[in-house]
Amino acid sequence: MDVFEIIAEPTRRAMLDMLAQGERTAGEIGGAFPSLTQPAVSRHLKVLRDSGLVEVRSAAQQRIYTLRPERLAEIDLWLDRYRRFWNGRLNALEGHLARIHDNSKPTSKRKPKQ
Amino acid sequence: MDVFEIIAEPTRRAMLDMLAQGERTAGEIGGAFPSLTQPAVSRHLKVLRDSGLVEVRSAAQQRIYTLRPERLAEIDLWLDRYRRFWNGRLNALEGHLARIHDNSKPTSKRKPKQ
DNA sequence: GAATTATATAAGCCAAAAGTTATATTTGCT
DNA sequence: AGCAAATATAACTTTTGGCTTATATAATTC
């Protein structure tokens, strides 16, 4: 599953945020979402597990979850090409270059298709 | 709409990527997605418009789209708390601190709920 | 002003995602 | 062995998002 879709879910983001503080048991994580039933929590955890964003290990009946954030770098990488826009590095020249892009004909020349 | 959900859609991400190169007309954008019908493209553009990630202006019958990436900073901000993990700044001490988090009782003390 | 081009909106359909209840699995305790 | 605790899975329902076809709007050209 695509990491962008996984973090699109606010509950899952919040779960990752918890785990960024340190390991947590499934029960502790679930406790932070009183509005969700236990299976709902468990399913989100499964999504995170399957995506590789978290890891589990057992301690008695409990499952201890650990953050495994490396795949978040994919998002960071995608953002790279936009960062310049809010970095102040987008100066007048860059703005201008972006505006007068390669395609000099505003009227489309592509296949009609419609 | 939540910016995380908006960029979860691969087509919309690709559209933003196009606009990162410079302005494009709706037709040019649609041309880049031959598998999509015109209304499908138009709907994605509407989502991007409503979210504030792009802006439009008219030139005759054409609509010219411009990137407006400021809201992507929300994602960048969220990533901040994870960046240290792949920045190599997560050293042995930090890893240790994360592991022995505040909650000293592995056995949950929260309300049963289940 | 009628036809054409460019784009948007409406309405309905379908698939995927998330939630629910019920049940299974695993481990610990007495 | 039997029961309780912690968590996962199954089966089903509901919601939502994106797609499609059909139609509307707006500017352009003949």
C-alpha cells in the first residue's frame, strides 16, 4: 500500500505520532482513541504493520509496537521539489521561469481526445 | 479537505508535479492523463482548487492553473518530528530514551473499555 | 447567431476503506 | 484444566471517493 494513502488517515497519523514518543502496546495505543472499537484499532495497526511503518514484538499477551519511520522518507523526497517554494528560494527569477514554461503556445496542440 | 488526503491520490500528485514546472492549462494537464476522461480530470482540478493548492485564471476559453504550494508546508511540518529518525541524528541515546518511554508499567492501567 | 472549442457540473454507479459485532488465538494465572 | 486478559481475524455493513455518461456554460470563429 502506498505510504501517502496510509498517512492520509488521521487516526493512523496520530498512532505514528504516539510511537514517535516511544514504544507502546496495542492496548495503550487503543486507549488513546476512546471513540474507536478494539477491532478498529487493530485493523489500523495491521495497515501500519503491513506497510512496514511499525514493527511488533510480543511480550506475554501484549504486542509492543515500535516506529519504523524509514518509509516516511518517500514523502520527504516528494516534498523536496516543492520546498523551494516556501524556502524563500523562489525568487523573482524562478517565479518568472516557472511562468514562461517550455510550452510557448497557450492553445493546446495535443490530441483532441474530447 | 485535509491536505494529506488530497495528496494521497496519485493523479493529483502528478498534477501538482506538472504545475511545479510552471503553469498549465486544464487541457494540457488532462493531456498528461490519457486514461482519464475530461470530467475526471476536471474533478481532480476542482479538488485541488478547493483545497487552495492551485489557482486558476481564465484566458479565453482556457483555464490556466498555477501551483499554490503553501499548504504543503503542513505536511513538511508533520514530517519534522520524524526527520530526526533518518537524519542519523537518532543515536543510541535517543533510541534508548524512545524505548524506555514515560509509561513505566507495560501492563496497561487505562480504563478497560474492552 | 450557429457551430465549435475548452472546461465545468450533475447524477448515478461501483469499488475500496473503515467501522461494527462476533469469534478466534495466545498467554498467564489459579 | 479452566478462566481471564490482550489482541487479532472474519464477516458484514456503511461511507466515501473516483469514475462514467450526459449536459451546461462560456468564449471564439465563421
